[in-house]
Amino acid sequence: MVIADYIIEHVAEETGITKKLIKSKYRHQEIVDAKQTVVFALTYLGFTQKFIGNQLKYRDHSTVNHLINKRFFNSHENRLRATQAVKSYLDMALVENARLRQDIEAKISEEG
């Protein structure tokens, strides 16, 4: 699973907003909050505004820039949700990497 897809799915589960709505053009406050959470999380992970815009189906990066810099009513809560999404992804990635490492080590020991 691609990192962005994992983050979007996690935010969708946490907020109750579907992935389809997160990637839609709707601008209801709850949907904007979910989008802002995704933007914060992907920004924390080092993705460019252009990449994030592509993932959310924006025409360009300017909407992503707006979501990062504009103070919405729930911006603080959205940042906390984004941090939780990133932590969730990193925890999952560590477990997956450990599993892959064991598989590789097992194959090497079988061959050796």
C-alpha cells in the first residue's frame, strides 16, 4: 500500500469521512478538516505540495498550500489527528520491515 493511501484510509476511518469524499471537490467543514489532516500528515512525512495535491486530485499545489497555512477552526485538532496518522503508519511500517527482514534472513540461511 502506498503511504499516501494508508494515510488517507486512516484519516477516513478516524473522521468517518469516506476516501471518496476526501478526494472530492466538496468543501463542507468536516470534509475540509479531513483533507487538512491528510495534508498535515503527508507534509510531516516529507512529501511535496505537488505530490499531495495529486493524491487529493487538486489541479495544482496552491490548495495544499492554503490548507497548510490557513488557520481553520479545527486546525489544532487536525494537526493532532495528522500526528496520530503518521505514528500509526510508522508503527505499521516498522512491523512490516521486521517481517520482510526475517523473510530475507530465512532465505539467505536456506541458501547458505
